[in-house]
Amino acid sequence: MTGAFQIALDFQSLGLRPELFTLPAFSIGDVELGPFALRWYSLAYIAGILLGWAYLRRMLRAPQPPMTVEQADDFVTWATLGIIAGGRLGYVLFYNFQNYAAHPAEIFKLWDGGMSFHGGAIGMALAILWFAGRNRINALRVGDYVACVVPIGQCFGRLANFVNGELYGRITGTEWGIIFPGTNGMPRHPSQLYEAFGEGVVLLLVLAWLFWRTDARLRPGLLSGVFIGGFGIVRFVIEFFREPDAQIGFLQFGLTMGQWLCLPMILIGALMILTSGRRRVSASA
């Protein structure tokens, strides 16, 4: 590469690929199986759930936990189902409804990709409400603890997006950037890495500080509000560097679908933060 793009990085030079490894097709008797591929995106989900589970169990050692470790172990199963079902349905409804309405069987092909964080968040919220009601515990407090672990999965998920060379950013307009395959050869923002840092690392550290260094965990809804509002702000800003979904493009006022979905998150998060003081749990309870 020469000229204006001489310092741009060619994504293909990184040697990354979506699959960790692939097993060729094989037969057992008359049954043909495979090929099978272990994808980094699948590993990102698994790693996020397992590490989040471990961190959740660690947080429950702090005084006045909203649930027992045994209840938390049970909750992880329902949370996983909520994330996957909500994430997939959110993508179908928010980002590609016409295509899936014409080919409904494609909805179940999770291995082809297509997940929405906003849909996953709704699925998680429903799982929390159902679980809390079933166990007669405070749903807001459960949500606060869950909010502290979600950034772990977000970070891994965005890193997997980068490895896949998908959901890349807009053209930088400068010599700097990454040239992703399947684009027009112009340097683009690695917006997946921006999101991994902002939605993952930054939110994880902020929530960890609030949980371990303040009394935020005793104010039901505060940590959830910080996560929801914080995510909305971070994602809204990063969307200015991320290429809009091709099937949607830009919407009203030049905003993307992701940005419009973040606006209610920012408002809900602010409301939860402002009202959390009314729901304080006694430290000696």
C-alpha cells in the first residue's frame, strides 16, 4: 500500500480468522456428520458467561447479598437463555425484520451470526424478573449484581467481532485505520475495539469501583442504572465511528438504529440512578 494509505493496516495481514479450528466431515455408518467449526464468537459467549458467573459468586461474598450462591448458580441458566433468545429476537426485530419475515427458518440459524445487545438486555431483564419473582427476592438488587458482570461478556463479544472482521467502523478519512476485507479498500475505524474498551473495560472498572468502594450495592437500581445509562452513552458516541448496518443505513436526524435504541437506555439509567436513594437497604439488615 502506498500513498495516502501507507500507514493503514491491512486486516488480512493479522492472520485472524473466525474459526479456532475446523473438523472435516466424517461418517459414522451411513450417517454423514460435519464439518464442525469452533468459532471465536462462540468461545466469547462461553468465556463471558463462565467468567461472569465466577465474578458473580465472588460478589455474593460481600455483606447483604440479594441471593445465595446456590440461587445464583440456578440463575445463570435462565440468564443464558434470556441473552441468547433476546439477542437473536432483538436482531430480527430491530435490524433485519423484512429478511427474516420472508425466511423465518433463518431465525434459528444462530451459527450464521446476528445478535443484538439491546435485545439481549431485554431478555436478561425478563429473566431477572422471572427469577426474582419465583424466588421472592429483590429484582433490582439482582439486576445490580448482574450489571456488574455483563461488561465481561461485552468485551469478549466485541473482540470476537474484530477477529471476524465484522461490524467495522466508518472510513477514517486519514492515513490511519484498518482496511477490512470486503470493503472499498479505505482505512476504517476499528470500532469493535473501541466498543470492547468502552462497553467492556471502562464499564467493568467503574461498576467494580462503585460495588467494592462505595455503598452503591445497598441502593437498589443504582448499579443497574449506571450500567444501562453508561452503556447507552458509550454506545451512542461510538456509533459515530461505526458503519451503520447496510440494510438500515442512517435514520432520522442522521442517527443509526443503535443510537436510537440507546436514547431510552440513557433516560432509564438516569431515572434509576436518581431514584435509587429512596430504596436504600440497611447495612445492618
